[in-house]
Amino acid sequence: MINRGDAFVDDSYLVAASSDPLSPTRSAVTNLTTLSQTWERGLFSTGGAINLQKSFWFLIAWKWKNGSALLLPPSLHKHTLELSEGYNIHNKIKVPQLSPYDSYRTLGAYISPSGGNNKAFEVLRAHSLDFAAKIQDSSLSKEAALSSFLLYLRPKITFPIMATTLSKVQCNQIQSPALRAILPKLHLNRNTA
């Protein structure tokens, strides 16, 4: 969550850094807990709320080796983040910690703090395969088939690609099933480049 002056908004991100060089991950978690609880109290006092059941957090820690940063797995730095919620200030709710290698969905795109795109690739390829299966068995006219491709599938696939770093091979694997299904509906050779 980002603090925008005195205003509080939902669907935001909080970022806390370490202030203790001797215990950097514990310090970062302590700072994040303080920041998150302040945010929760501010939202609650102005009529809003953080849905802690939908919330999660990552701890990103690095080990430097030969001048390269290596992302540490979460098993090396398990911590607990607990917050109170609403009127219930005495009972703390544990906010789940996710691995920085996990992907999560945000605004239609699957992203991961580690930069991995496997989940995004799988989801986009599934969209293409689903479209291909539906279009092959349909009795859509040439115009309707083209409209379904341009107005339904293309935006669904291209929007999340802007937030990913997929390879050319992966992009070809995503678009191939849909193109092989739509080209015959348009009376074009399905092997057209």
C-alpha cells in the first residue's frame, strides 16, 4: 500500500525496508507490521477496512555471491506478521507470507516478485487453447469468428503480456492454438505464416 498524503486507498502496496544491519529481515518485518497496522487503523477510523483474509506479504531477501544477488528462499527467513482488525484490537490475525517465487493475480496479470512468468504463461496458453476448442466446433460466420478473435481473445491475451517478460517462443506457443483454429474459419490456410 502506498500512503498518498493523508488519504488511504485500497488495492495498494506497503513497502518496508530494514533499518537494522545485524538483523535485516526481522527489522523489515517489524517495520512492515508497524506500517501495516497504522494503515489498518487509519482505514478503519475513516470507515474503510483491510480484508486480511485476502491479504498476503512477501519477504524479499538477497545473498550476494561474487557480485551477483541471489534471491533467498522463504524457508531461510520465515517470520510472522500479525495484525488486529477493526474493533477487535486484542486478537491478532496472521497474514500469510508467500514465497517470492509464487505468482499472484493482480489486475488480470500473474506476476511474481522473483520475475518468474511460468504461471502467466500457463494461464495465457490455457486461454488460447480454450478459445481454439470453442471456435473449432462453432458454426460462426467468417465475420463473427474474426470479431471473436479481435474483440475477445486478443485483448484477453495482450493486456497481461505488458506486465510480463515472456520469450518469443512462449508467445508463439500462446498464440499458435488460437491462430490454427481461427484461420480456417476465415477461409485461410491454417499454415499461413
